[in-house]
Amino acid sequence: MNLTGEQIIGNTFSKLGTSTFQGMQADSGIAISTPFYEATAAEIDLAIAKAKTAFASLRKISDEKRVLFLEAIAEEIMAIGDPLIEMACLEAGLPTARIQGERGRTTGQVLAFANFIKNKAWVNPIDDPALPDRQPLPKPSLFQKQIPLGPVAVFGASNFPLAFSVAGGDTMSALAAGCPVVFKAHPAHPNTCEMVGRAIQKAAQRTQMPEGIFSLVHTTSHELGGYLVQHPDIQAVAFTGSYRGGKALYDLAVRRPNPIPVYAEMGSINPVVLLSEGLATNGAGLAANFSQSVCLGQGQFCTNPGLIVIQKSDAAFLQDLAAQLDTMSLNAFLTQGIAQAFTKGCEKLDQHPDVKRYTTQAIPSPSLFVTSAQAAMKDQEILEEVFGPSTLAVVVENQAELIAFIESLPGQLTGTIHGTIDEIKAFPELIEALSLRVGRILLNGFPTGVEVSPAMVHGGPFPATSDSRGTSVGTQAIYRFTRPICYQNFPAELIN
């Protein structure tokens, strides 16, 4: 595939900008040859104008035709073949097997949305018939269904160059809903983004979708990202990344003259509660499996288990976990910036007077830090996410302090409990406390790995996500980009 570094605007390409940047090899920091043109405001305006026009046409296109479009996207992604795998590995520093698996996940979720909208019930129809003879007043007929919002802006993630990127769940759920997408490519993997963007463009042309159903723009500018969010014709935003970035976009969106929803996934430390009987039953296995989960993908998952909650009487387990982490090696990070932030975050914890580092390898390395619940509740900075292979253990005095600590936590994507069924039954307050703080509770497992399923919730109370009512994984993600409408006294043939 011949990459040009241009904006993909509907069926056309554009390079009006004068500034360029290049993708980097994650392991070496060496630039990859293709220069990418920074988008201009005029190009973003054009992409959104085409999206607005496309939306008017999409309203008249059947679900069956959108199904063909989605299926074609999956086919075109697979048709790229090995060059896509090789480029994603180069830009993200991830092993071939991981990227191959991620490609399968990506096409799988595309097809999951295609299958989901094959069933007409996806619009959640509610038919409430008229009661003309009701007294004292007749009741009108009411019919409710979901309709698409309009053009959507999607911001790609750095840590999943395929599955949370151009053809990721945000883009696919919006397209499945009938919303055109203007996608802002992530500058950490622009070559990979262009490859997939061209595949979507080709699929749109193959299936005769209206021009403007999909566009892709490149920019490293926060200002232009903000410009995209503030454009009056954008009706919703999806973002995966840092709290700082997501909150900035959210603030811009809600301050618009016509505020719009922002579905921002902004990070999480994902508490894992270790109970006594579970540790007594399988302490050695937990230490080995926990260390693997912390270091999986170099710890660069939003569901990385970054927080352990353990009672003081069981704290000897932490020495075993530290020993396991000391055997783990540090590999290339997704970007040089992430590597630097990981080092800085570990050093900050290491220098905190109320925190002790149990692992012994020199920073940066897989790390375990330990503090008390009192210290963590007193200084919330101790609980700030360190994105990478690091976890913080908070030691509580007893079950009462454990609950108090859980209740003090900000919103999280996940919460995990390790223990026997009997001891969890005897401690129902724990499930209740976690349920108010997380979007997904796991029992005797690890949060890394998010199943694409209608039942999945990949979201959580603020600040894990900006809107806890949605999920960015699974077919329910489609409803972030729809709204309900009620038709009163309309015959069925007039309801589209």
C-alpha cells in the first residue's frame, strides 16, 4: 500500500497543511519515512461538511446496506495482509502475535456490530397502542425508537493501534448507529491509521455509501483537536486516553452553545482486593499470575491492575509478589513519552515518605509500591495512575478500613475480588462498595482482557469515564450515538 500522509476526506485526499510529522519506531525512536501533513481547519471543516451531507443520506439507507458496509470493512482490513501487522508492530513496539490477535479482535467487533443491527430490535422499539375509549380522556398511540445523533468525532488511543483506533469500537459503533465519523488519527501510529483508514474508505466506495460517511485527519495540535470537538455540526465525541486529555475535550464540549455528549475513557487503577482465605488457598499462584497481569503488554492497558488492597495480616504475600516482579523484564513502551512518564511516576512514588518500594530492580522496571490506607486516603496523589508495569499495594488494618478505603476511591473501570466463595458471602459489604465505584466486578480473575460481548461494561463512574451510562466495548456501545424519539399518533408507514 502506497502511503501518502494525507488527510482522508470522504473519497478524496488532501494535504493543505505546510507542517509535517513522522511516525516513529517504538523501540528505537527512529523516524519512519512517510511524512504526515498536519490537518488545517479548512480540511476539518470540509470533512465535517461532507459528514453532515452524508448523514442526511444515511437516514434513508437501510440497516441491511450498513451491514454490507461493515462487513466490507472487515474484509478490507484483512486484505491488507502482513504489511498492516508489520507496520503496527513497528509503530507500537508490540510483538507480532499481539498485533495478529488485535487484528482479529478488530474485525470481530466490526462483524459483531454488523450482526447486531441485522435484528430490527436493535432500535429498542416500544409500541404503546392508542386507547380511544379510555375515560375521561382517550389515550394516543405512542411509539418510541432509537435514532442516530449525527456526525461524530472519534479520537484514537495510543495503546491499541487497531482495536481502539481507526476501526475500533468507537468508530464501528457510531457507523453501525448510522452516524458519519471524522476520526482523528493518533500520532503514535499514523502509518497504521492511514492503512486502516484507506480500507474503510475503500469499503465505503465498494458498498456505495454516501461520501463523507468516514474521514480521517492527522494532527499533533491540541488546538485543532479542540476545534474538531467545538465544531457546531459534530454531535458527539468518543475519546480514549489520559484524564487530562479527556477532561479537556469534555470541558470544551459542554461549554459549546449546544453542548454535546463526550464519551471519554480516561484511565483507571482498577483495585484488586485480596482476601485472606483466597491467599491461603493459592498465594503462590496469585503472585505468579498477578505479576503476569501487571506486566502484560508492558502494563499499557487501561485495565492494568494498578492497585492492590490487602489486610495487614496477609501482607507477607507482597514479598512474594515483589520477588515475581523482580524476575520480569522491561520491554519497549508504545512511545518515548510513555516511557518517560512511567519513569517519572515510579520515581515520584519512590520518593514519597509514606510509600515503600518492595521490588529491587533499578527504576524503570516492573515495580511494586506499598503504603497504608491512612496515607493513601490522606494524600490522593499516591493513587495517581502510573501507566505501565507498576502496581501499588494499600495495606488496611481490618475489613472496616478496607470498606472505608474502597468508598474513598474515585470511579474505576474494574474492581476485582480474590477469595473463597464462603468468605465473600460473609463479607457482602465488599461487593456493595465496589459496585458503587466500578463498571465491572471480577471474581478470582484479572482485569486485563476485555471480552467483546453484549453484556460487557467497559466504562465506570467518573473519572474512569466521563459518562458511566455507556460502554466502549460490546454492542451496547452503539447507544452512545443514538437518542430516543417518540412518535405520537403516527401510522406505522410514516415511521422510518
